[in-house]
Amino acid sequence: MGLTDILSKVTDPYERQARLYPALLAGMPVIVMATVLYSSNSVVTAASTVAASCGGLYLLASIARERGRCLEPILYSAWGGKPTTQLLRHSDRNIEGPTKRRYHTFLSRMINLEFPNEIEEKSDPVNADEIYQSAVRWLLNHTRDKSKHKMLFEENIAYGFRRNAYGLKSIGISICLATSAWVLITEGIVKVGNESGILFNPASASTASNISLAVSMAMLLVWVSYFTENTVRNAAFTYAETLLRACDKI
């Protein structure tokens, strides 16, 4: 079963791009290694086919989703609250005052609750945040139509992808290192002896092993440099701003 066949089994765009893709990226070094070094092995081929057919894809997506969701409260706490809640606060200056007042007026009318003013927000920030979160919940429930809110859906996928990948970061790094070590030792590129210690023999590296090692190192760089808290935060606030803009469209 090829990668195209695997992806074709997951038809929901969010499930595929935000949940399955991060899991496949984490497993990419193993997938590439198995393809270039062991593709002729019928046992490996059969095992991968059975795994993909017996819930393996759903398991991968579920692991990515769970890791991302467990990470989310930690990130929100570090950032000072949920992005949408922060953007609705009077104390936040990311959205200009007139636009924010328009959002407040609209959402207040929709949930039939009066929004706090600046003084009330400062005196009781917990209650203020609860009102903002209630309004956001209403907004989420009324922007689920993907055809009407295509950009919002795309930003949600972008955030979900980065969040879930960031949740898998430690696993992805571990797989890159483990796969590289496996190839180096099994292909004889690195030999460990009791007396001679560690011997490096690059002449024994084949094209296939070089490809596998290159992919593992490239993915290691991606995990370390790209999937960071900052990239997740950028996607989260971009999605939050896009969600609030829906107030002008509903």
C-alpha cells in the first residue's frame, strides 16, 4: 500500500491535514527507511498493509489529536488565555478599538449578555473572560459551514496541524534519532567494538542508506526549528482573528 493509497482513505480535509499529516511526518523517517531499504521484503510490505487497513490510520490521527489537545491548555496558560478571549479584552490592543466595539456589540446582542466595559473587566477579569468565551462559543457554533467560511476553515486546519505536530515534537525527534542509529549500525556505517570502540566506515554507505539518513536529518531540523511554540502561537492568533471577523459576515 503506497502513501497515496493511505491518504485516500482519509477523506475529511481536517482529519487528513491537521491530524494525519503530523503523525505521518513523525513517522516519515521510518516510512522512508522501510521503502528504500526493505521494500523488497514481503513481510514488511504485508505488515504495513495490514496495519493501515486495521485502524492504523485512525490510531495515528488519534495520537496526534490527543497530543495536541493535551498541550493546548499549557499553551493557553503561557500565553495569558485563549487567543479569542485575549483579542476581545479591552486591555488587548491587537484589534483596533472601533472594530472591537463592533464585535462586542454584535456578540453581546447574539448571546443576550451585556459585555463588560474596561473598568468592569479590570475589577472582575474572570467574569469578563467567561462572557467573552461564551460569545466565542456561540460564534463557533454559527461558523461551521465550510462553504460559507472557507478561509476560517483553512486557518483552523493550519492551527490544528501546527498544534498537533508540536505535540508530537518529542516523538518526531526520537524517531529521527532512532532511525538514523538503526541505519548507521545495520548498514555497517558505524561499528561498535569492545576493544576498537566506535569505528566510522562511510565507504559502506549505500545510496539507499544515504537517502534514509538524509530524510531523518532533514526531519530532525524541521522538528527543532519549525515546530515551535511561536509558530503554533502565530497560527492560533491568526485563526482567532479570522474567527472574529466572521462577526461582520453573519
